Amino acid sequence: MKPTAALYGRLRRLALTTKQVSNGFYKGTGTGAMGRHTKHGGYIIEWRKVRTYVVPDQLKYCKLTPFVTKKMEPTKGRFEGEPKGALSGEAYLKRWKEENGID
């Protein structure tokens, strides 16, 4: 079974997968290595390869803003009184009975 010509044209533009190419193709994650392995099983960080991020001088007055607002209040969980929180079996059964009724 083969795709139609229109569908095949769209498929060619997608990124390759490891199943579409021959052996030896490794897609990776694009992160790159920050150092190298030693023959004794250790790892040496090469600081020239480490990414550094420049923080603006007077960050408080910077015009760049984060994607999340700074004015957001903390959200409250649904299991406030439970010591185990959402992992409590009693809280799960209690809530299930409230929503679904007693079986």
C-alpha cells in the first residue's frame, strides 16, 4: 500500500525517523555534549562547551517579561485536609462516592 501523491509530498517534508533510514542513523535530541568520557569511566566537563546565559544588569528594571505573571496567587490543592494528599485511598473513595453515588 502506497500513499497518494499529495500525501507523499506532505510526508517528505516531515522530519526523518529512525525507521525511514538505514542503520547507523541516530536522531539524538540536539543537546550536544558538555564534555567527554575518560577511559576510567569518569566524565570531564569542558567549560568552553557549557552554555552560559547572560542576565541583564538591573534585572528589576528590564523590559523583558516572563511568560508567567508575577501576580499569580498560589493555587490550593483539592486535598487540603488529608495528610497523604491525593495518594490517600480514603480521600479517593470519599470523592468517588460524592461524584458517583454509593454503588
